[in-house]
Amino acid sequence: MSTTASAIASAEAHSAHNYHPLPLVVASADGAWMTDVEGRRYLDMLAGYSALNFGHGNRRLIDAAKAQLERVTLTSRAFHHDRFADFCTQLTELCGMEMVLPMNTGAEAVETAVKTARKWGYRVKGVPDNTAKIVVAADNFHGRTTTVISFSTDPDARADFGPYTPGFEIVPYGDLAAMEAALTDNTVAVLIEPIQGEAGVLVPPPGYLAGVRRLTTERNVLFIADEIQSGLGRTGKTFACEHEGVVPDMYVLGKALGGGVVPVSAVVSSRDVLGVYRPGEHGSTFGGNPLACAVALEVIAMLRTGEYQQRATELGDHLHHELGLLTGSGAVEAVRGRGLWAGVDIVPAHGTGREISEKLMDRGVLVKDTHGSTIRIAPPLVISKEDLDWGLDQLRTVLVG
């Protein structure tokens, strides 16, 4: 049995089958490339679902992590540490906000946003106890905790995990009229992804985000933008909301904030919103730990240069131009996305998204399918144009020969 087959068999035997990975075993990675245990190289066109915006083994991030590893990695929030204040200050400045509540994973940050909105609703807006409502969009993906899957419309994420957490109303994504109709005096927040990633990189209609901002302002409702996948450079802006000149009341961040080195997430908002917390009401042992702060500080510094946003814009324009040409090939039904991020709907006769992903893997390119016939493309922002073109050539060969 090969090294790959042995490793996969062992994983299948001893780990829960909550994922369906492509059949390769990665041993090392650098930049936009990964190498498996057999020595085969693959172009990473997924980037850990945007956690690896700055590439594998980014020298600045690795050096920041190594330096911090030699000093202190964890204090818990029982004590202050010397990286925390800088992390909070610089992240609020990047976001144009005032306060940070750090967590670890994206799902934790979404849970934190939900709790924050409810507490704000009771303490500030004056909503009667236990009546707060949060409006969300259909086809969302905000994580997999019990509360979060309670407002999912994906049967795979939701089925057999009830009873579900109440307090959410689901409206169609991109439908402002439906959202307006859903807002009541007890609505405390609207929680949406500015671009829906898991759903297939769905970009809302022009003016939608601005409309959400207008409605929430008029009704004294918090606008919570889940920018865990769309934020931190992926779309060509620091935040996807910027494409419509919109500033939400709260950003939910994760994935790329840790640079693919450590899990880092955060809720960033105003003092009026995050100021509702008192000691003991919410927390996390590892949230805002020194190692996480050190890496995130380097991520923030890199984003401040604008270099990665510019790369995402320029390479993204090229990516979408090339993918657009495939829509006339008879193999691609539609292409969506923004910046260096795309969802490609494959004509079913040419194969499922999984089948196309496996064929691309055989040619040295790694993508992943979602919702049957769609593949997502989101390479690290450090990818070269030459490597991007090579990857697109492989996709073209697989689809049209």
C-alpha cells in the first residue's frame, strides 16, 4: 500500500467522517504550492477557504510566530500581556471601529456577535427580555455550532441536530423588500455575509448592502457583516462591504486574521455595542492569546500597505476575464465572484463539482466543490500571474479539452 493510501485508510478508520477530503495527503507547502507525501506538487487554488490569503509559510507570519513562541504563548485573559493592547488598537483602526472582542474560530466569533446583539438589544434598545430577533439570509454559512445551524437552510448542516435555537428569521439573500418586511420593533440585528462563500460565492445585487445599511439605521437595528471569508483583502478591498461604501455596526472576522498559522477571530464594533459586556459575561481561555495577537498584528501590518488588496484586484480581474471566456464553451453555466474569488457552475453533463475537483487534482490543481455542481476558486493572494494562468489552463483542459 502506498504512503498516501495508508495515511488515508488510517484517517478513515480513526477519525469521524465529517469531511470528504480529496484523496491526497499534504506534507509541506510554500506560497501557493503544496507537496504531498509522495513528492507531488499541487497549486493551491482554495487557500484554506481564505484562511491562507497570504500564502503557505509566509515568512513574515512565520517569523512573527517563532519570535512569540520563544517569549509567551498563553496567559488566559486572567492577566494582561504585552501584545494585547497593540492588537486591539490596530485592529480597531483597520476596521474604523472602537473596540475588539477576540475569540479563536469563526464560529465562535459569530456566536459572540449573536450574544452581543441580543445583549445590546435588551440593555440599549430596550427590547423586552427573551424576545430579540435577528434577521439572516437564506443559503448562509456562519459556522456549525448548535445556534448557528439553527438558522441554516442547508440540510446537511442542520438535519438531526435539533432542537434548534429560536430567535432568527430567514429571508432570501439579496431581497431588500423581504428584509424590510421582516424587521420589527424586536429586531436587534441583521446578520449577513457581504458575499456568500459556501453558497457558491454569491454576490448580492448592486445596492443591496447599502440598502441593508439604510434599513438598519432607520430601524435602530445592528448591521453585522460576517467578513470571515470575504474580508482582509480577498475581494480587492480590506472588507467586501467597502465595494458599496458601507460601514456596518459590527465586523465578524476570522480565517485570514490568523494567516493560516493560528486560529484568530474577532468581533469589532463601537464602544456603545461592545461596551454592554461586564466581566464574567463572555470569554475564551485562548481568545486574544499572545501568539494569536503576534500573528494577527503582522497580518494587520501587511494589509495596511494595500499591496494584497491591489493584487486581489488585478489578478481577480484577470481571473474573472478568463473564467468568463469559459461560459461560452458549453461547459460552464455561470461564473460569480469578486476579486480573487470565484464560484464556477459546471454544466452537469460535464460532471459534478466533486468530479471536476478530482480531475483537477490529477493535473496538479486543488479546488473544492460545493452544492453539487459548483467549484470555488480562491488562491492565495500571493499567487503569481504565471501560476494562476497555469491553473486556469488545467481547468480549461479538464472542461473543454
